[in-house]
Amino acid sequence: MNCPKCNKEMSPLQAGEVQAKTCLFCKGLWFDVNALEKALEQKWMPADTTPETSAEIKNTVCPECSGSLISVKTLGKPYLDTLACTICQGRWIEASEFKKLAPDSLWQKFKIWLSR
Ligand SMILES: [Zn+2]
Ligand SMILES: [Zn+2]
């Protein structure tokens, strides 16, 4: 399975209780349907969120099933940008997106401000 961004082979990654795949170059992550949600529930964070390449995503084809990847904001976290496959529902997420979940992030502050 190749990274939709760099087209390089992705490596398996244990994200809390779920299996994910990660690209060692752009640090992007691929999750199966529900796996991302589970990882987020468990407040899992990737150890390394600094990409070695800042390449824009070129290939919007699912690395799993060749379905189309579309931009979605779900999971009760509308500030997270993810790509979802229209066929297998797999999720692509940039490692840097996880930074928005850090308790001291601007996004969390914004969320708290919104919920007032
Ligand atoms: Zn990549
Ligand atoms: Zn797919």
C-alpha cells in the first residue's frame, strides 16, 4: 500500500489499540473505517508529526481500493481535515492535524471559546 501523497510504501503502525499505516516521508496516516475514531477516542497521538516533505497531496485515489478520496470533516471534530475514501471509507490524515488535538492548541482554545 503506497502513500497517496508520496507514492512510497507505507509502514504499519500501532495506534493505541488500532492498526494504522504511516508514511515515513510525509508522516501521513491511513486508518481503516472506525479505526481513526477509535484512535482519537483513546487520545492517541503520533510520536512524530514533522513531515520531511511538505508536498501537497497529488493522488486523490485511495491506496487501499482505488476509490476516490474526498475531503471530509467528521468525527465530531470539525476542525480536523481528513480525506475519506468513497468506497472503503478509509481515512487519510496528516500527522500535523493531530496537533490540533493537543490540549494547549489554538484549536482546542477556540473550541472551548465556542462552547461558552
Ligand atoms: Zn507520504
Ligand atoms: Zn478505499
